[in-house]
Amino acid sequence: MQALAAVVLSVAQMVAPFLDDQTFAVAHVDLQRLDLAPVRQQVAGLLATQPAEPNGATAMLDRLERLAEAMRGAGATDVFYVMSIADMPGPGFAVVPLREGADERAIRWLLLTADPDAPATGPAEGPTSRPGVGMQVRRIRGALVLAVPETLERLEALEPVDRPELAEALAAVEGQAARIALIPPDDARRVLEATMPQLPPQLGGGPVTVLTRGLQWAAGGVGTEGGLHARAVAQATDAEAAKALDAFVEHWMAGLARMAAEGGLANAAEIAALLDPQVEGDQLRLDLPAGQVARMAELLAPSLREARAEAERAVTMSHMKQLGHALHGYAIDHDDTLPPDLQTLVDRGLFSPDLLQGPEGRPRYVYVQPGRAMRTVTDAQRQILAYEAFDEWGEGINVLFIDGHVEHVAERARFERLLKESLEGYRPPAQQ
């Protein structure tokens, strides 16, 4: 236990030189513990993809994993992100303590670019910045700090304030690869009591002092060893305050579950039950072992897949509207005649080539009106101009109509009927 306390204290001491009485949140990533493979597996399961299949979430995780590996290779072991009211409404700042033998130049560039593939350039000492990027990296008190210039200047002149509650909060979630501690400043508590003495009905009502005087700190952490797992702890002033906090959390979670159920999340009640903390003396604790996290993922998967499909559909619809504008723009300049193919739009700078190709370089759209004179169109709202290429119908496809609107057509029979009607009486130029 004493060894554990010493480790936690040393971690808190790394960031202590950058804390003030306005600091309200500190996040910590232990690069030596961090393993994103279980996270990637979980995300792939949620989105019904293979771990190696490219999509936005897994691509981001791959990049983060390579960035963490590059940071470790340069000698970095810990990364902190600190938020202080003193820097608001601006962003917080990142801190990387420099250990003996660390490659300061490489860490500087990795902090600034967040790109594990970017070659390290710039000076090994002194402020480091990039044109067009508002953030800078400076060495302050034995650490590299990434922040906007105003925050860097504040930190260079800062007289640190002891915040012992940070070490307590981090200790409560020790062993996790990524942790965050919320340590509300006294000034913030007073301001909240003055501006909002009563909690809103959505949060259960009652005096705000349940939070401002009943909560000392809160912490959460996520671990990846042996599968994805999580822990959250809230420290109350005493056992009675812990019970009051529990009632607040219970009411808040019930409200969220109702809203989620109304929004179509069928398993909202079971998810809320998994997230129900337990009162242990003067603390609220929530432990989510790997099995419970997997169960939550299973419950969330249908809704997340639907949300992903809707988001992808919305992006495709936006791109197809751009395609419609490009096709009409070409027709205006060519005697009201549509182009012979979509590549012509790219060649003339009217449409991005990246938007024409799908996975593995396959065409993304099927263009069905090449070279058509717009004067021959009889019903632009019902006649198809292009549609989303598909191998399997699934839940439908996006369709671009000649009048420029895009519609998601769910019924294949309706699509085939519209397509047939759109091509009646039309012959491509090569067949005329």
C-alpha cells in the first residue's frame, strides 16, 4: 500500500508545478500501460466491422496507437492535460514531463503535430511552433508544455498552488491507463451557489449544495489490461453527503434513461442499471470489469450501428448534392446538356476526384443520364440523375434526382420503378 501511495504521489508531483487554485480537471495517460488493441476490438464489435477494416473510429485509434508508440520511443512515459478557469474560454494545456535521456526534439514535434509519421523538425530547445497553428511548445519546469501563447506566458510566471486532493483522486483510480480527476475550485463552488442556488428539476431539484459542499472530488479511469474495464469514484464530505450524492446521481441517471428510451434506445434501463454506483462509506464507487463493459457494448451496439449508418448516409447525401450542383453547372455552360461522364467534371475542376471513388477504387456513383439534353426532361423531381453504387441492397441507397434533390430510397421495387421511368424515351448519345 505504501508503494502504491508513493507511485500515485510521484505522478501527482509531475504535474504539481502547473496547478493553481483555479485548476478544475487533470487528465493523465500512462503511456507504459496504454494498450489500445482491446479498445479497437470493442469499437469494431460495436460497429460490426473487422478490427482491420478502415473506418473513422478504428483509423483514429490506429493513429493514436502509433502516436503513443512514437512518444514511448522518444522517451515519454506520461502525458497530462490540465484545465484551469484561468485559461477559459480558451483550451487547456498538455504537459509531458521530460525524463533523463528523452528525445526532446522528437517529443516537441509529436506534441505539436499529433502525427506519428511527421519527421521531427525545428529546434531542440526554445519555443516550437508551426505556421498556421495557434499552439506552441515550450520547456517549463522540466516538462514540455503545449498551449496557446497566453497560457504559456501565464504558466512561466505561475506560483503553483498545492492541490492535495489531486493525489487522492488519482489514487482512487490507480492502475488505469487513462485517468481524469475533477477537483472543483472553491471559487467555482461559491459562484455556482450564488448563480444557481437550486438544482433544475431535470437534475432532481433541491439545493445545489448537494454538489458544491457535498462533493470533494471525482475521478474516473479506463484500463486496457485483460480487456477494457473502467472505474469511477466520487468522494463526499461524509457518509450522509455520499447518500445525498447517490440520490442525485440516481435521479439524473433515471432522467437520462428516459430520454434515451424515448430516443429509441431499447436497452436504456439495463444500461442505466449497469452504471448505478454504490455507496461505500463516504464514497460513491462504480466498477465496470471487462465483462460488464462487454455487456454494455452489446446493449449499445444496435443503436450505435444505426447512428453510424445514418451519419454515413448523411455524408453521402451531402456529396451527392455537390455532384448535382456540378452536373447542373456543367449543363449551364454546355447548351443545357449534361456531361458524357463524371470524370469530365473532375477534369474541369467541378468535382473532387476523391468523392468519385469508393473502397478499393471502385466507382461510388452510377450516372444514368450521360449527355442528356435537359430540355428533354419531363419530370425532374422523379427522374433519376445518379444513384449510389451497391452490391447488396441492405436498407436502401441514396438517389440524386435531376432537380437536384437527394433522397434515401428504402424499397428496391420503388427504386427500380423510378429508374425505369427515368430512362424511358432516353438514349445515350452513343446510341442516337
